[in-house]
Amino acid sequence: MHPSVHAATAPDTPAIIMAGSGAMLTYGQMEVRSNQVAQLMRHHGLKRGDTIALMLVNCVDYLAICWGAQRSGLVFVAMSTKLTADEAGYILADSGAQLFIASASLGAVAAAASGDVPARYAIGGAIPGFADLDAVLAGMPAGRIADESCGRDMLYSSGTTGRPKGVRGPLPEGALEAGEALTGLVAMLYQFGAGMQYLSPAPLYHAAPLRYCMSVHRYGGTVVVMEKFDPEAYLALVERYHITHSQLVPTMFVRMLKLPEDARKRCDVSSLKVAIHAAAPCPVDVKHAMIDWWGPVIYEYYSATEGAGFTTITSAEWLQKPGSVGKAILGEIRVLGDDDSVLAPGETGRIYFANGPRFEYHNDAAKTASVTGEHGATFGDIGNVDADGYLFLTDRAAFMIISGGVNVYPQEAENALTLHPEVADVAVFGVPDAEMGEAVKAVVQPRDMSRAGPELEAELIAFCRARLSHVKCPKSVDFRAELPRHDTGKLYKRLLKDEYWAQPA
């Protein structure tokens, strides 16, 4: 259960195909590439437990580089391509990276951020002060290093609520072929196995795309990687490559559902056996529409980079429990009240997972302590568990609005407004209000910016009030050409909220 095994038994099987360029690595080619990367790590004196960092756009060598670090026993930090030089420099320094590989298209940020990192490599072009990775790897031996061991990723939180923190787990012990917890989990839940065709539409630096693509490689499947998500291109790729498995986020569902009907029906998606979604809340009506379109192949899970817990739900279960993110199969769910008491089924509070895998935030014991305790660990979400053990998420604790003493969860209004045909994206949060303490505000990215104005504002407020209590609906709507949303689907709501709280009430 390692790509080196498949390189020996099926070397000509495609391991990676880039959807846009068509660039490809077979398992035999990826084995050579990852071995050369491992040889380079040892050339620089890097040993088990040392750290490297990557800031790469989706490219054909991305996963091969990760496998090279993995078989070297290294910790590899996959960094966002959206970072500023200050943010990237912080992660490089905090992680202790001793080697840094960056895409040439990100050269300005990479060069400014690289600081004291001793070894720097560019891929896809030149960066001043960086060596050419392709040229250096060409001179490296293609054989396996003598002291292989299992490395792992250390991924940084997205920073939606402050400075990102590296989520660090222990280095795996045992042979490369032994596999990891996720390897068995995806086989059990999602039918991962030989011959699978997996379409990855998201940036590979994010936890789920990176880890699931590497799990596909453990089973000898083919990963088709989109350089950038496009709804019509995604559907065409499913048909072209007879995709059996994929993982998406709800915003991708929304964009596909808003395509013209002829565009949605143009491509055959019947090869899909499993379409997984996670990372952000999915409006109930959106998920109903996807199941109606694709059939009962939609699977959902709830977890986080920290990995302290994991819930899962099938289409059939979800139709019986609309809105649920499933039952726990890793960790025991506990819902805590404001006094840290464990609440009864149906009561809403902070979600914790007890008895799950341990983790820590790199270089931040205080942060680790703030989200862990006698009841396990929390991802920062609010919700409840029904009598059958199914978890329902209400919102993130950080974004709860207290208006006139009433708790308002903005996710409800966001889910409602997402369904309006003129809404391309939406964020709802609390803003200062002299009388109520906080007022509910919506910031909308309209499909047509020329429609932005008082008329559309009134239409959206009325649309929301027809579906929710007026207390939960925005009192006002502002419009922006684009919202600060991560490519993985996560909304940087804090950035918007901070703007409004910096203004006088």
C-alpha cells in the first residue's frame, strides 16, 4: 500500500494526470521522481523528523515531491498559494523548514518570504536566489535511499480566526507499505481500491485534497488534478476519464447547479460511484438537488486538519436526517454547555470529540490547551446530536451573533441566501449596533454586479424573511465584486467582519 509497490507491479499505470495541460506521470515515473527527491533531501543532510516546505500551484510534480519527502521520514509543510510574503515567511520560520520549494509563478512572494531557509528550489521557471529543481533532480540517483522511513505532512490552519498554526501529529512508525489510518478508512467508507479514477478539483496544499490523493496512490489508482475548478470543465472531465471518485466542497455544488440546464445534462456522470464533500456547510436544498441529479453517490464527512474526530453520512442516511453531518466513527461526540457540562441529545452547545487521535499545534502549547481538555478536542463548532447519535452543526462559535441578547447563527441566513438566483456568494456576520449590540449584516457577491443596489438589497432581505425568522435575517446588505473565499471553499469571514468592527457604529 505504497506507490513504490505499484511502480513495481504496474509501472505504466497513470499515477497523476493534469486536467488542463495533460501532463502525466506513470507509477514508474513517479517512483523515479520521488526517489530523486529523497536523494536530494539526504544530499542536504536532512534526516528523519526534519522539515521542508512547499509553496506550489497544482502541478504534475506536486505529489511526487510529497512522496519523496514521505519516504525520507520528513515533515512536509504544504503552504497556501494565496499567502502574502509576511504570512509565508511566518510559516517558514515557525515550521523550522530547512528546504523550500516554490513555483516560479509565486516567485515574488517566495523570494521575499524565504528568509534564512538554507536550501531553496524553484519549479516551473526561475526565481532569483533559488536553484532549478528539475536540473538538480536530473543529477540525482534514481534508486531508493538506504534509510527510508515514514514521514508525514504538517499542515497549517487556514487562519480564518488568527495566525495559522501547524497541526502536528507523530511520525508514523513501521514500513512504508504499512499504510495509515486514512488508508483503511477510505477503503471502508468510500470503496477506494485498484482501478479507481479520482478527480481532484481543489488546491493540493489543503488537507483533504493532499491526503485523499495520496491515499488513492496507496491503492494504485489514477489521480486527475484540475489546475483550477471550473464547473463545466469538471463535468466534462468526469465523462472523459470515467471518474469513479471525487471530493468537492459545497460551493462547487452550487456553481454546477447554477449552470444552464443544457450544460448540466451535456456530460455523462454515471461513472461516479462516490462523490465526497466536506470542509464547509452544505445547504439542505443544495444537497437535495445534487442527490436528485447524481443519485445516492453523495457522501459527507465532518472532520478537520487536526483529525481528532470524524463523522460520516451516506446519501440514504442523509435523506432520513437532512442537514446532519453523520455519526462519529472516530472519537466520541460530546456537546458542552457554557459551564462545560455535557448536554443532553437535542441541546445545542460546543462540539468536542473525546478519545480521538492526539495532536498538538506546533510551537503553541497554549493554543493546544485552549481547544483540548477532559472532554477531548474541539474544532470550534456549535451544534447538537439527536437521540440516534447524528450530529447537526449550527455554526462556528467565533461567528455567533448576539443581537438584543438573542443568539443568531449566521449559517442559516447564508444557506437561505445562497439559493437566490442572483447570489454568487454570500457572507453573514454581526456588525456593531448601538441599540442591539450586534446587527445581522450580509455581504453579497452578485452574479451581475450591475444589479447591486437598494432594489436587490430589498429583494434579498425579503427572500430571506420568507424562509427564516426576521431575527435571523440581515437588516442590511452590502455588495462586493468578490468575497475572500479560500479555493477549498472556506470563507475568510473574519477579514470582512474585522473591516466592519474597525468602523464606528
